[in-house]
Amino acid sequence: MKKISVLVAAILLFALGAEMSLAQSGYDLYQKALVKERAVGDVEEAIRLYQRIVKEFGSNRPLAAKAQLRIGLLYERLGRKAEARQAFQAVVTQYADQADVVKQAQAKLTAMANDKSLNAGVNDKAATGLRVRQVWAGPDVDTGGAPSPDGRYLSFLLLGNVAVRDLATGEVRRLTNISPGAKEEADEVIWSPDGKQLAYAVWNCGAKCIEEVRVIGLDGSKSRVLYHNEDTNGNYLCGWSPDGKYILTVLEQRDHTRQLVRVAVADGSVQVIKKLEGPFVHTPMLSPDGRYLVYDVAVQKDSLRRDIFLLSADGSREIPLIQHPADDRVLGWAPDGKTILFASDRSGTWDAWSISVVEGKVQGQPERIKREIRQVQPMGFTRNGSFY
């Protein structure tokens, strides 16, 4: 027993010694790189050494983050601004836990976002891009609804009920009649293609809490339960088909598995399209032609950075759309069905970008259409291209 104990202790000490040696050699390499860039003036060799540190000593996150920042600074010194921006962006997205280094990289990215010479090569319509107009402000403003297809109304949630606001007159009309303190509460709302009905989710807490899908007329008539299943944990309404015959939704089961399903508006019958693997960060959005869903999802566990994917509405094909070191988030489909609007921090600030998609394939490069939109909650497009 004593021999075994000594053997185990020796292995542990050897492992610890190797780790200390590894960390020390990483710092030695960092010092060597500093000498190359500052004393010798060999910037290219310094960049190569810093890249080795990032690759070989990535487990030492403070050191790797500092090396990644130096890479960006040296690229900037060489006038290679696109590579500098990519390096600074890598600091922000990959080393979020290193606050001081991220702050320096973020400051560089912000300066670059305002650098006309750097942005000259970027597809950028931000100078003439989106015109912004406030349509409503106040305590009742809510992101649970959406604009009607013709842009006349904005649906929203009012004290657990579905309501609509006439954007021209400001008149508010409540469509449902859920009493305060009731065991029901309306959730998200989507419009039918003709603008005459709304589908909405309702939390119904009877014997146990379930979420139903209901539909109601714009005038508050013909309210009915479309889907009710006590084995489900929630519904995420993706969109109403262009022909008005079905609603696409994600159903979450009690075991937290998810299915993409088609619910017939006529009789509430359900067709399962696909079992969904992994978490959807945002509810998938249905394309105007009803053929595709677009969504963003975290690319790594415990990561805030997201990429954007397309999924065919029949569940047969999943297509990477935006894969980039930045954090990219879907905002919505333009009415023509050929343009997807998304938010990205790839330039150092949260900007609005667009990408052309035809037959499920990306066409060209993303174009920035508005700078510094900050954090927004998308509510959708109207037929004339207004985005809320």
C-alpha cells in the first residue's frame, strides 16, 4: 500500500511540475515577443510568437488574451486594419472573462467602426440606411406582439390579454377577456397573412400549467382553442403559413425535448415535422414564402456568441447562414423573402446588417444598414418593409 501511495504522489507532483513549466514557458515566450516588437523591431516575428501563445497556451486565459490583444495592436501598426479588427474581435468574443483586456479591445473596435478608411471596403449602407421613427412610447409598450401585415395595428399584451393599438389614431382595443387574477395569461401573438385573425399562446394553469394555442378575430370574435396538450410544456409560435392553413410552432415536451410541428388552423390537427436537437436561443422565424425558418443559436456551450442557420420548413435540411467570430442575432425576414435582417457586433458596436438569401443559399456579403442600434427586441416586418 505504501508503494502505491508513493507512486500516485509522484505522478501528481510530476503533473504539477509540468503545468508550472508550461505556464512559465508561456510567459517566457511573451517576454521574447515583447523584445522582438519593442527592442528589435521585428513586428512580424512578434506576431508569430503571440500567435503561438494563443494556440499553445490557451488554457492560461489571462496570458492568451493579452497575446491576442498584442496581435491586434501590431496588425494596426502595420496598417493591416482588417486583420487588426479580426484580432480585437477575437479578444471580445473569446475572452469575455478578461475584463481589462476586453475593454481595450472594445475601445479599438469602436474607433475602427468610425474609421472611414477601414469601412471603405465593407458593404455599408449605414450612411443612407434605415430611417427610424418612433410610433409609440409609454408604459403599455410591449414586445409580445407584432405589427399587422398592413402596418395599421400593433398587437400587444395588456394585463394578460391580447390587445391591438391603431397606430394612426392611438385607439386601443382589447380582444380577449381574461380577468385579473385568473389562471390564464396570454403570451406571444402572431398575425394571419390577411390580417383578420391573430394566433396567440395562453398559459392555462388548471390542475397543472400548460400552454395552449388559440386564435381570435381582429374584432374579438370567433375565439377558440386550436391546440391543447397536457404533455407539453410550452409553445413557441414561429409563423402563419402564407396560405393561412396552418401555424408552425415549436412544442416543448415535459422532458424539455422540442419538436417542430404544423398545426392546422381548420381543425387543430398536428403534424410533427422534426425533433429539434439543442436549444433555440430565439424562436425560429418563418420566411414569407413559408419554405424556411431562420434562427440563431449559441455555437458553444456556455457561450453568448451565436451563429445563424436556416431550416427548411419540412425539416429536411439545415443550412449554416452566418458563421462568424462575432455575435450574430436574427431580427427578421424582409417581405420579399430574399433578405434577412440581423444584428451583429462584428464592427465593435451593435449594428443592423442584411444578407441576401435565394433558394436557401447566401448571395454575396452582408451589408451594414444601420450603425449602433443597441440591443433591440424584433417584432417583425409589415408588407411595405417597415421593421418594428
